[in-house]
Amino acid sequence: MLPTPCVKGKSHLAIVQKVNSEGEGDPFYEVLGLVTLEDVIEEIIKSEILDESDLYTDNRSKKRVAHAGKKRDFSAFKPTTQEVKVKVSPQLLLAAHRFLST
């Protein structure tokens, strides 16, 4: 059963705890681990979900993902020379000068 915060859609993570009531004193929670929504889906479909950030194809055998040494192309995010240049009108320059000098 998934923890209530995961079911309600508030989080994709859940901390797995168990109640330790051994010994004297009040029972307390012991943290066993962390479960992600991806972990739950992988168990349901009985298969490993691989995405671009995974280092291993199988968590048990620790077989590494074979990235073809491809470098990612981020040039689409680089501004062009036209976007870098900022033009300030003489009126705006005068208004800024008067504002900053007072």
C-alpha cells in the first residue's frame, strides 16, 4: 500500500519506516529507506525504467548504461548576437540618469 501523501499526489517520494517496540520505553520509528514513484511503477510492471539520468541498466548486477559518448547539443539555448545587444533610447537614458542622480 502506498503512503497517503503519494496517493494524494502531493509527492513522488515516501520515507519507509517501521515501528520498533523492542526493549523498554516507548516505541519509535526506524527509517528503512526511501521509495520513489518510479520504484513503485517498476515493481508493478516488473521491469526497469531507464531514462537519460540512469547510470545502471540493472540495479542488482550494476551493469552500466552504455552511453555512446554523445555530447548534448545545447546550442538552441545560446542567445544569438541580435538577442544579446540591448538598445536604449535617448529618452530612456535621460530618464534613468535623472532618476539615479536624485
